[in-house]
Amino acid sequence: MKKIIKKIFPLAICIFLLQWMGGIPKAYSSGNDLTSHEEEVLLIDLNNLCYDIWCEGDFTFDFHVFHCSFEEGECSIDYSYSHQYDGGYFESTCIVSAYSLDDLWNEAEFRVSDDTYYELDDCITEIEIAYKAEAEAETEAEYEEEYEAETKTEYEAETEAEYEEEYEAETEAEAEYEEEYEAEAKTEYEAEAKTEKECDEYEILGKISTKQLGSIFFHPILKWCPR
């Protein structure tokens, strides 16, 4: 029994001294005014709250760091978020004001305080708006690129069609010109052939007439022939 008392007595003295000095020291995260347990409780509550509020929309959130400096009066909440349809994964941080744990936590209702919730909600809303605006800008840029490509394709198609029409018109005009040229050449050839034939006939008649008249220079038929 004496041995047991000797072992327990020093431990009891240590507990008494610790309580007299302000209690058993709390386990704090490095540089964080919140204890590890307080940080864990806050993060669990935020992630549970997300299922009913922020995570019901197009985004999902995972809060994983709650770091406070009560002397500076602010806490940073680190979290990751992703878009349920786009599949993007991002890291971000929101800042809320707090000078003590009471500013962050509603002990009576065992949840984060209203002020913390509203500040965090405003921050998340701004991030969602910025993300959607950037996505819309990218979509608009893609649309403009597609529109320009389609317009260019249509212009090239129209230009090619116009070129083909002009080429066909030139080809038809050239064909008509060749036909006219061939017709004129044929007419000239027929006229020359006819003249040649008439000259041959007149020459024969002229020779006959010359023999009869005795002179070729005064025969009217031979003077008419162009040869």
C-alpha cells in the first residue's frame, strides 16, 4: 500500500500544481491560436454545414485548415473546391474576423457563429461568381473563335464559288468566241472558194471570149475577177 501511495503522490502533486497554474496546457497547432481540437471541431461543423448550403450547388467544398491569430483579429480558412460538371480542382482561402473563440463558435447551439458563417458565405459567393465569369469568358472566346472559323470558311466557299462562276463565264465566252471565229472563218473560206470557182469559170469564158475578140485586156469578165 505504501508503494502505491509513493507512486500516486508525485502525480497528484503535479496535477495540483498544473491546475493551480491555470490548468493542463492545451495542444495548439503551430502558430495557431486555436487548439488542434478546436480547429477540428470548427472544420467538422463547416464541412457538415456545406452539405446543406454550399455543396448543394454546382461546387463541392472541403475545408481542411482553420488558422487564427486573435491578436490580429482574423482567421484564415483554407479549403479546396471543384466544379461538379467542369471537373476543375482548386485551392482557395477565405478570411473571417475573430478576436477570440467566442467570435467563431456559438457554444449554446454548438455550431459556428452567425458572423463567421456570413463572412465565409460572402467569400465563397465571390469565388463562385468569379469562377462562373471566367468560365463564361472562356466559353465566349471559344464561341468567337468558332464563329470566326465558320465565317472564314463561308467566305472562302463564297470566294471559291464566285471564282468558279467567273471561270465558267470566261470559258463560255471563250467557247462562243471560238464558235464565232470558226463561223467567220468558214464563211470567209466559203466566200473565197466561191470566188475562186467563179474566177475559174470566168477565166474559161474569158479565154473563149479572147479568142473570139482577139484581145484579153478589154474583156469585162476578166477585169472583174480579183486574181
